[in-house]
Amino acid sequence: MNSHELIKNYIGGEWISPKSGTKTLKNINPATLESIGEVVVSGREDAEAAVAAAKAAYPGWKRTTAPKRGAILAKAADEMLRRKDELARALTLEEGKTLTEAGGEVQRAINCIEFSAGEGRRLNGETIPSELPANFCWTQREPLGVVALVTPWNFPVAIPAWKLGPALVAGNTVVLKPASITPWCAKILAEIFETAGLPKGVFNVIFGPGSSVGDTLVNHPDVAAISFTGSNEIGTKLYSDAARHLKKVQAEMGGKNPVIVLADADLDLAATATVQGAFGSTGQRCTATSRAIVVKEALAEFTRLVIEKTRALKVGDGINPETHVGPCVDESQFKTVLEYIDIGKKEATLALGGERVGTTGFFVSPTVFTHVKRDARIAQEEIFGPVLSIIEAADFEDAMAIANGVRFGLTSSIFTNDVGRVFQYLDQIETGITHVNSPTVGGEAQMPFGGLKSTGVGGREMGRTAIEFFSEWKSVYVDYTGTKRTSSVY
């Protein structure tokens, strides 16, 4: 991609300009603030065209056998592997994460598409005994139709991939509305599926604001379902609006993820994992570690280790292989993080960081707060940046109460060598994903992904459970009691 390239909508297998106007947005590298291209800004008319293309392609894609659909996804995974370095570089340039992190994200996307490809041979129903004689009963999966995927900027390759895979292999056609600040990744993703042989119109990409493009997809009568990842504010409104049309909605939203550290834990391991979880991807992920809840016996040493390891992190342009922490994705997120740091300075003790790094780029130093109260805003609200709050707990029971004392419930972790405490934690923790002696971040393609409470609604993503959202069950009854029998001739 050169600095003058304009990324257009991908509708019906063609790259086309919006019908709604000529407005564009610059694609800005958050590390250098340089433009690396432009992307179109679309409106309602363009969203309707994308839905129409998906609707027209649906009958043919539905008739394509599931193993054949899976074979096309397998080719897409191979093509993504071939373009892995190119895609990782694009991700770093427009989103900001380090090249190592970008490569890891692309690999996760490949894993998710590979897993979904295999599901093409596992879209099983079941035969069920009938209570009547001469009756045969079974269930089978049916696609929904046109589905809309609304995805965020923080994982602009992996999240579309783990939604696209199950949506396509189940027989749906797709309209993807990616974040407009990471359009390059979406463009390459569309090219990959086109090269893999996906029929025209099965996968469409449209760029534009939620107020026009998003609302059109939510309210369009030909869109059967919406899978969304983003903020609680937008996700809640989307869920409410779609419910009026009886649409299926899957929404993965916020997190405020805790690490619990007990006195018997390997404190060096716990501190390493906490720093990785808090500051990897600049803290811009819903699974980031934002709270370290530490029993008082371990608090001083754990805090010392966290600060020591955080000081060793190098902030800078993700293209530099020596960088550990990249920039915030844009000016808006940069300002939000700095505002929360100012709030934290009034609520707690700033132990490290808390300032802008350099004069160019949206860099914030990895920040550690200590003496954080459990009900402080920085301990309750999602910041989505490199900010960690360390909270003291009296004992295990108190730590569990603090961990569960937020409205979110995505992921969590505990560090201890006490197997009894591990199982008590697993019984009591109110998160959809749990880790033992490892960071709160990370996941595998074959495992369900999602949370409890205000984190999510509408079913899990990834793993075999992802197919549940993108399909419906059809129950079949065959009564053959009236079948004529040919009499024997002797």
C-alpha cells in the first residue's frame, strides 16, 4: 500500500466507491502520525447495496455443500499464511502493536479459519428416536441468511477472522463493517478470501460510521443477525435496537480483568504474567490485565517485581523489533488514557509512568498505581490502555470479593500452588474465561471465547460453540406408516 492509495468498499466482488459522496478519512500511523493512505466514508445507500449483494449470493452459497465451503476456508488460511508478514506489517503500521504481537494476531486468525474449515465436515445434527412407530426423526443445521459483522480496531485481523469462519462455513453470506481506522487489514482480508475462491457477494466489506452504516445493518429487514465486538455503550444500544426486529445478536464488550496473587504463589512468575497482560498490545484488548489483587503477605514483593519488570519495557514504534509497548491507536484513545491517569492520581498512588512519551505519536508510558481502593474508578471502569491497578486483599475470600466486584466478567487469573484454592477460585469466579498460573490474555481457536455479566450477550465466539450463533436447528419428522408396500408375487 502506498501513501496515495484509497481503500474502497468491497461489494459483490468489486472494489467500488460510495454512492453517498466523496468524503474520505486518512489512515494514520499512530506511531509517526504520518498518513499511510485513505479510506472511503460510506452511508446508508452503500450499506443497502452491500446487503443486496449478500442477499443475491445467499441461495448459491447455501446450496454449496458444507465440506466445499470448508475447503474454500482452508485455502483462505493457506493464503493468509503466505501473506502473514505483509498482513502483520500492515497491522503494525495502522494499529500500532509491535510486529511480534501483530504476527501473533495473524497466526491466531489463521488458526481460527483453519478450525472453521474443519467444521465444514462436522456440521452434524443427530437422529432422535420417535415415540411413534414407523417414524424417523432428525435435526439438521440451517444458515441464517445475511449476517452483519461489526468489528473493532484493536484486533482488526483476528476478530473478523473468528467471526467470518463460522459464519461462512455455516452457509451465511456476510457484510463486514470494520473499524475505519484499520481499513488496510480489512482490505487484505477481503483479497485473501477472493483469492481462495469465495464467490462474489458472499463476503462484502463496507467502511463508514455507525450512525449511518451500522444503523442500516441493524435495522435492515434482510439482515438476520449481527455479531458485534466493541464498547458496552454501543453494544447495548445495538442489542436493544436489533431486538425490536427480532434479530439474533452476539455482542462481546468490555472487561476489567483481575489477576489474584496468593501468598504461596511464584511471585516472579505472577509479576511477569501481570506485566505481560497489562502492557502487551498497549493494554488495548478486552482481555488485558487491569487489576492485580494481591494478599497483603505478598503485596510488597509483588509490587517491587512488577515495577522492576515494567521499567524494563521499551516504548516506541512497533516496527522497531526492540519495542515492547506501542502507541495508543489514535488521538481519542490517547486522550482517554491520559484522562484516566489523571483520575488515578487523585484516587491512588502513582508508582510508575503516567505520562506521555515523546512529542510525536500517541505514546503513553506503562503506568502502575498502588494503594488503589476496590471501588475507585480506575479499578471499576475499562481504560483500554497501559494502566495497571494494584489492590490489596486481606485474604483469599477478600480477593475473590474484589475480583467479582465489577460489572464485567470476561477473563481472570490466579497465581497459587494450592490446588484447593484453585478449585475454589474456579467455582466462585464470575468470568467466562479463567486461567491458572498464566496471564489473563490469550486463547485458542478450538476454545469458546466470551464473558459473563455486562461483558457479553448472545453466545460464545470461537470453538465449536461459534456455529451455534450462526445457524438454526431444523427438526425433521418423517412418518412412513402410510407407505404402500408392493405385494409379493410367487
